[in-house]
Amino acid sequence: MNKKLLHTTLKYYVLFSLVVMLLAAPLFFFITQLLYLHETDEALLLQKEEFELLYAPQLQDKDIAVWNKWNRDIKIEKVQKIISRDTLFSHSSYNNLDKENEPYRILNAPVTINNKPYLFTAKINLVDNKDFIISILSVFTTIVSILLVGLFIITKKLSITLLKPFYDTLEQIEKFEIDKSSHPKLAENSIEEFNRLNQAINKLIEKNTRIYKSQKEFIENAAHELQTPIAIFKGKLETLLQRDDVTEEQFEILDKLNDTTTRLNRLNKNLLLLSKIESKHYNISEEVLLNDGITNQLDFFKEQAFTKNISINTPLEANILVETNLFLSEILISNLFMNAINHNIANGSINVTLHKNSLVFSNTGISKSLETDKLFERFSKVNPASKGNGLGLSIIKKIVENNNWEIIYRYKDKLHIFEIRF
């Protein structure tokens, strides 16, 4: 399933943000904890300096017990062995007020009172690691959530503003058809990459349009110029076929040549017809009664179907009028009949139904659905053994498109169904 550019971009933003959070959260925790301990240690050392400067000179041995009684976090103890340096460490102690163990940072340092060695012990309550981690995660979750919401809003706003020229170009290209007279108008904008894209597309369209027009003109001119020599050649063959001095072997050769010339003439006319349809030669419309178009050709095609013993059923609604070109409507009906007969089977059937909004041809034939990918392409044959030139369905498709109608093929109940919706 295809994804939109915005959704794909946001997916990478989310993944990147999650990776950053997962890596940064523990790193931030450890760095913050180290900084916190460092600040706590400095506070403890400052308390020791303050004690030595302000209180130690005034204290007497008898005052130490009173000091310890009224100072909860600083204690003075007499020691037998002199401590050489300050010691900082973490330790959990029971808090009688909170009724639980709490973490403390403790400083043990040597001090001198009245020229006697004492142990100075100071402690500061630390934040519990569990609470600390929860706080860090809460902060990070809030930051990442704000980041993602901000990225979503910014990306959406930017996609609407910055990508607007891209979507305008895309819309123009989707509507473009090389056989139509209107070309996409790709406007300049302030973004260099989009301007380069529009310029490249414009050049490509101009080049392909020139090639298409050149090919179309060549086919039209070639088909037009071939009409006369083909007609002369066919006339000469028919004259030779009518001569009395032609042997049986010569007659067979001339008959095959005449057959080939007939097919060549039909191919030439079909190519010329396609070219004229594409160049809007038959764009003059009128109200056409499709019932008459079908019944006028019915007798001729019943004779064509008789050789295969194909029955033709025509349940038509009365007076179905459509806005189209009369000549093209006759070609459309004729080609639908020919397609249904040529690709039918012996003792088969053809059903032609006409409704207010649709014309449906259904016929028996090969017992499987046709490949729809190339069904309406030029020179594409469902049955390679067919004597057709592979242009019948292409002409039908072009006429349908010229009228802004729709043609649908389906295989149902062992019937090949071509439905034209008006």
C-alpha cells in the first residue's frame, strides 16, 4: 500500500525521537546524578569549613554533647585515631518521621577542637533514585510528546505550503492526455527544485507532443495517399479475376491477393478513421436514435452471422436518444457487431440490449475471460487466427472516449459482455 510523503516523514521523525529518548534518558539520568552528588559534596564541605571557622574555636569539650543534641545533621565525635582526610559516601538511614529508609550523602572529616582530634560528621538527605528516575522519565516523555506534536504540526503546515507547487504539478500531469489539445500549465514558483521539475516536464511534454503529432500526421497522410493505389490495385485484380483465360491456379493466387488487398484497404480506412477521431474531425454532435442505428444494420449482420449459425437477439427499449456524431455511432455499432461475430463460436448467440443509459453487446465465445490489459490497444488480437486487423476494439474505445462515455468488459455466465455507458 502506498504511503503519503507526510506520513513517511513523520514515521522517521517518531523513530528518531524515540531513539534519542531511549539513549538520552539514561545518559541524562547519570549525568544529572553526578552533578547532584557533586553539588551535595560541595555543600557538605562548605558546612565543614563553616564549622571550623565559626563554631570550632568557641566550642568546649562540655559543649559537644549539647551541640549533638540540637544539631540533627551534624555530629561531633571524639576519636582515638586521627583521620587523615575527608571521606564522602552515600548511606541509607532510617527516618523516624517518615518511617522508612532514606538515602543520605555523608561527610566524615577530621576537625580539631581545643587541640584535640574530633570526627566531624555531616549528612544531607538525597532524592530517592526511584523518584528521581520517575521525574526524569516524566520530563523526557513531556519533552518528546511536545516535540512530536510540534513536528507533526510544523510538517503538516510545511507540506501544505512548501509542497503546494508539487501537488499542483502532479494534478496537472494526472489530467494531461497527449491526444488532447490542452496542455498542462506549470507555473513558476519560488522553490528552485520545483522550477527545475516543471521545466523538465514542460520540455518532455513538448517533445512527446511533437513526436505524437508527427506520427499522427504521418499515419493520416500515409493512409490518405494509399487509398488511391490500393483502389487501383484492387480494381485491376477484380478485372483479372473476371477474365476467361485465367487458369485455376492463377485464379487462386489472384483471389488470395484480392483478399489481402481487401484487408489492407480495411486497415488503411481504419487507421485513417482513428486519426480523424483523434484530431476531432467528427466533433459535430446531434441527437441520434440508437434504435434506428442498430435495426438499420441488423439485416446485414444477420447474414454475416448465418455462416456460423449464430443467433442475434435484440431486446431494445424504444427511442433511446444520445448526443453524438451520427457517423461515429454507426461505426461503433458496426464494430461491436463485427467483434461479436468474429470472436464467436459455431451455433453461438449474440444479445444486444439497449437501455436508457447503456448499450450492451454480449456473445458466446472462448470459455475464459479475455486479458483486459491490452484489450483495447491497437493491433492487439485476442485470437491470433482472426482475420481482423486488431483495430476494431481500439476504434470502439476511441469513439467512446470522444463522447466522454465509458466502456466496460466482463465475462459472466459464459458470455463476453461489452457495456457502453452513456
